[in-house]
Amino acid sequence: MQRQGSSTLISLPASFLFRSDGVSLREEALSAVDLIATALSLHKNHIITIEGHTDDSLMMPTLDHPERSNWELAFSRSASVLSAFVKRFGLQEERFTIASRGEFGPITENDSRAGRAANHRIVLRLQPPAVSR
């Protein structure tokens, strides 16, 4: 968790939330997502953007992974997190925006396995009401 101006950012590694190249939340990640949903429910007036991030590796579509680009993978993962917050944990969907940053917001170089793994993440950007409207 970190502050960026008036926003609070919560960064979650994709390897914790999703199986490799998957878009459905892992069962073992749901308890952590539940804790975050509980915290978000305490800040009812905050607007939340769910940003999906990837590395810059080219992707090949498969039966299990039909997304054709990092952009689509990041978007699908953001949508999966939104779906859990709304359908499973009862948060109001009008508080959320989803975004795909794809490979265009790296936090480190993509020249190693560790760097690529770090760039695969979901970022929750919480904005207080005065800033978000």
C-alpha cells in the first residue's frame, strides 16, 4: 500500500490472484480479496479504479487463455476482481472503474523473470470523494 497524492494505492501480485495467464481469481486469493472488500466497505464514498498491469511479453492465444494481447489480459483480470467485489462481496458497482494498462505501466524492467512477475499486478486506486468527482 502506498500514497500517491490524495490517492491510496493497493498493489496485488497477479501470481497471488490468478494462475499463470489465467483471468479467474484463485480460490486461495478470495480470503484476501474479502479482507480488502471489508476495508473498502468502510470507505463508502471513495471511488476505486481497478487497474490491470502486465509485462511486455508477446502472448499466444490458447484454449485456456483466449486473450490475444496483454491489454486484454489486464482488462479481463480487472473485470474479474470487480466481479468478485460486486457479486461475491456486495460492494456497489457504481463506485468502480476498471482499467487496463497492459504493458504500459511497468514498475521495473521486463528483462528478467522476477521483473516480469512484478509487472503483472492489479492496482486498486482509492480516491476520496472530493478528488474523484
